[in-house]
Amino acid sequence: MISKEENILFAAEKLFAENGFEGTSTREIARAANVNISMISYYFGSKEKLYEKLVEYRMNEGQFFSKDIIERTDLNEWEKVDKIVDQFAGRIRHHKCFYRIMQREQLHTQNPQIVEFLKQTKIGFISMYSKILESGLEKGIFKKNPPVYLLHATVSGTLFYASNAKEMYKEFLNNTEDENVFEEKYYTELNTHIKYLLKDLLGYEENE
């Protein structure tokens, strides 16, 4: 069960993704969430604060999953990388609306709160990769030491670009499969491709 606050956030997320922040009114959000408009003021205070809360909510979700993976003792460093790619790809796949908002924000945002959220999230991911890389090098699991900030760029950049281009690639391939069938296959191949890249960049050999 989701809370009333989350219900409003998720309704707003879809509208912000479709129409942008300026193109979405609090009245439309209230209608989509099936709540009285006064509830938005009660929980968030304003549309701006609602927007900021949405970004914070989704960003924190991402930080939680990465922290959980980092702390697992039953996985070696490559297995942690493997799970991070799967989790990150899954979030982009299943939270398309939010990541559409974020890509727009990275280009156009003037909200200092959101700028800070974005910066701290990126730094968090880079720090996570850095810890895994350092540990993997010490244990001899990884043989190469690539620039850690470019590891994050490789994963996130490839995922974002490929996610945005999915429909174009479906058309290019003349693929007539059901959308859900194609999407499942597409993201499986995308994950595999990213892991091949990372194995090469990190100097990881699976048979060792």
C-alpha cells in the first residue's frame, strides 16, 4: 500500500514527465491523484516543493539499493558490479517517467536544490564504484584501474542513451514482436553489453 503522499508524488511524476514542470498545474496533479488540491499544500506546501520531494524520493531509492549491494559480504567485487548494473538498468526501465524528468533537469534546471540532489547522487555513485574498484584491485579480481568517474559515465550514459533510443532501434531492426517481449529482450542484451564493456575496462576474467 502506498501512502497518500506517495500517491500524489507518483501522479505528479507522470504529469511532470509528459508536460514538464511549467506545463503541469497543481489542479491537474490533484485530479490525477484523486485528491483535493488542498492536500498538495498540506503535504508539500507548493508545486516547487512537491517537485523537489519527488527528486529526493527517487534519488534516495537509488542510494539505498547501492548501499545495500556495497555492504553485502556474500558477493565478490565483480558480482557487486554485476548487480549494480542490473539494478540501475531495472530502475531506468521501470521508472521511465522519473528518468525522463532527470534528463531534462540535467540540461535545463535552475533549481539549486535539484542541482545539489543531482550532484550528490552522482558523487555517491562514483564513491561506490571507487570502493568496489579499490577492493577488487587489492584482491586481484580486477587487473586494470580505469578512471572511476568514467566507469560511472559508461554505465549511466549507455543506459540512458539506449533507453531513449529503444523505439528507434525496434524500428531499425524491423522488429514486430509485442512491445513487452521486445523490451525484455532489449534490456537483457543491453545489460550483457554493458557488462562486457566493464569486464574489459576492469580487466576482469571470469574463469579465474
